[in-house]
Amino acid sequence: MTAPMTEAPVKTNPHVFFAAGEVDGAPGLSASHCRICGKFTLGRVPVCSHCFSRDVESVAAGRRATLVEHSVAHHPAGGFAAPYAIGLIRTEEGLTLFAPLEGSLEGLAPGNRLRFVTVPRDGGATGFAYARG
Ligand SMILES: [Zn+2]
């Protein structure tokens, strides 16, 4: 007996994040977790960049984050309608990255608590962003 096929979503950044159901704990950022030193690295890596161990596992990370800084773009670009915000965020695992921010631009401020969300993008693709809350 075979399991029913589920159609994987088309993602805007296939190597950057996992959609729900792709790995345990998804949706979330694609990251590597070192089983030796415990550090996380963005993306899938064969060697830990902190202790050089090869004992790393691919995981979904970044479900919770904190806003460090943000900037508002007033011109549409890459499928984003203006105005939109890009945030410098730090995840609960200590990963730092730029990410689109979803939701109202009012009241965005350093220290805002953020959560990983998937969002529909142009052409039926699924993208990711961070929303307050
Ligand atoms: Zn390590």
C-alpha cells in the first residue's frame, strides 16, 4: 500500500525555508544544527562552521525571532507591493538574517517579537515572512 501523494508547494526560496510538512517542526527556516556544539547555521551545511564537526542535522529553525532593525521600501520590487518592510531579525537559535515583514508597518520597532509565517506570492508560489506576535 502506498501513501497518497501530496503536492509540495512551489516555494520562492526553496533552499531558504521549509514549508509545513517538509520536515519535523516546519514551517521554518532551513538550518543546520550541530549535535556536538549545539550551534545553528543558516542553510544546509556539511560541516559545523563553529567547531568543524561533521555531525550536523538539517532542521527547521527560526519559528520565533526578535526584530533588531527594519527599513520600509516605498517602491514595489520582486513581487512585493509598496510599501513593504524588510527586517534585520535574530531568531531564538541566534541566527541573524534579513527577512520580509508581514502585516502593518505601524509600530514596528526594535525588540518586537516575531513569528515565522508562510505567505502567498505571485504566480501561486509560497514565500516566507515574519509577522509580529
Ligand atoms: Zn559545532
